[in-house]
Amino acid sequence: MSFVEAIAAKPVQKNRNERKLTIAKALNEAIAQEMRRDKNVFLMGEDIGILGAVWGYTGGLLAEFGEERVRDTPISETAFIGAAVGAANLGMRPIVELMFVDFYGVCMDAIYNLAAKSSYHSAGTFKAPMVLTTAVGGGYSDSTQHSQCLYATFAHLPGMKVVMPSNAYDAKGMMTSAIRDDNPVVFMMHKNLQGMGFLGTIQGAIVDVPEDSYTVPLGKANVARDGKDVTIVGLGMTVHQGLEAAKALEKEGVSAEVVDLRSLAPLDRDTICRSVQKTGRLIVVDDDYLSYGVTAEIIATVTERDIQALKCSPKRIAFPDIPVPFARPMEQHCLPNIQKIVAAARSMM
């Protein structure tokens, strides 16, 4: 067993009554269960076979399902994404690994002009039930071409679903839902939440996960923490920053509600607006770029629906509109963090 497979295969447990998994292990379990359930589900991508994927979530699948259903591909993203679209159009359900979201530009035509539009162009005759998995997020001094998020880029494109879990429970349930969905789903995984030892993992992402198969609906946000004074909306990594900021604010007498979007397309606007109607204050935190992004869309939603619910101007915390710096001090300065969220909340009270 490789180092990556060993990490992916080993659950994190605190005591006999808990079954806490990393996101990588939870995804592995969901994929294996769906491959056993449906012979049309198969895997494609770079280093997903013997290596078990760079992000550790396909370990052991090659041994169980064989090379026909776990296919290592050449480094030719346009070719294997195009092949996956064709397979999906003909009734298969491919799960396709493309290591970093930064690489999606190489095969954007296959994703947007083929996968996303297949059902529309054919009046539903040719669907594209495929899952595109990829890693997002900075903080590791990986510089401009391995550190982006680009959530909004894909959420902006009609015909696709775009999701990102913040914990292992959601990861398993959402992957099962994504595989069964008849639409192409871009399934994003933040590097800092995966459970890869060499990257470090936010402990809040490692949670109790049932062994049985289950689904978590795509397009439904989750209130991760109840509060009454300010709403903090986040996605993936920024959910955990929001939760830590809420703990800090509680010591100052401020009750913060934290909304985990989980999905950008579809976007659960109702849950966001209900929270803001209760708190009257809104902070949106996103580690994607600031302009034309998730933060703007959420604020626009709230103000269009009921601007009078807001007691003060909403605030957004996001990555500035610059390429991701390589130098660690510069990159860390640009990323959202707990201190920025706390400061924003203080200024609103």
C-alpha cells in the first residue's frame, strides 16, 4: 500500500463509539459504495489507480474494481474529459479527477460547451451524469497556478452543479448525490480539509460518518451554528474560519450565526435570507477572488429580496483581485482569516 493509500484508508477515531473520518476517506467510501451499487459508475483521471489519487480518495479502488473501472489516464485533460462526456452521454456515470481547479482552463470547452450543454442541446435526450472532482484553495505557497478557487467561474455557467463540502459527513452524502445526479457536477475539495497528512487538516472537517450509504441534497445550505446578531456565510474552508470567529465573538457578547453554503449551483438563497432576516447583519467570507464572485451574488440576493432586513451595510471578505502570491507572508495577508471576520463583525455592532 502506498503512502497516499494508507492515509486514505485509515479512519481517524477518538473512541470506540465514534467513527470519525477525513473527507478523503469519506469520499472513498461513497465512491466504492456507488460502484458496487451501479456498474455504470467508473473512475478516470491522473494517478487515481496505483497511487490512489494525489488527494488520497481513490485508494484501494483499483484492487477491488480493476483497470476497466479505475482508469489511469495520460496527462491530456482535454482528451479524458471529452471521453468522460461521451461516456456520460451514452449512459455511463464517470467520476473524473482533475487534480487542481487551475487546470480546468485546459479543457474548458469539453466542460462548458459539451458537458454543461448536452441536455439542453438535445432536449434531454443526451444527459451528462458525470462528476468532476478537483482541489481548490491556497495557503501553501503553491503560487499562481496551483492555489486558486474559481468557484464563481463554474457557478456562473448554466447547466452544471457546483458543490463543496466542509466536513466528512457532507462529503460522503454529497458525493453519493452527485454520482446519482443526471447533471454534470463539479465537486470541489479544499486542500486544507481533505485529511492529507502532508498538508495538515482542519480538525472540524473530521466528523462522525455512518457506514451505510446516505445522501445529502445538492443545493441545500446548512446552518452550522445558530446566532441572533450577525450572519456569517462561508463555503468549505471559510465555514471553519466563521465558526472560530463566532467563538471569539461570543466572548464579547456577540451571537453569530454561521451558514455553510455547501452548494453554489444551485444556491440556497432561502436559507441565507432567513438567517439575515433574523440577525439583520451579513458578512460573506470567500477565498475566491473578490470581484464578480460569490460574495457579491449573496449580498445582491439579500438586498434584492428584502433590503430592509439589513440593519447596516453588508461586508465581504475575499481574496483581492491579484494572482496568488508565492511568498508566504504575502499570500497569508491576502487570504481570509478569523481576525478579519471578527473585525468586520465588531464594526457592524
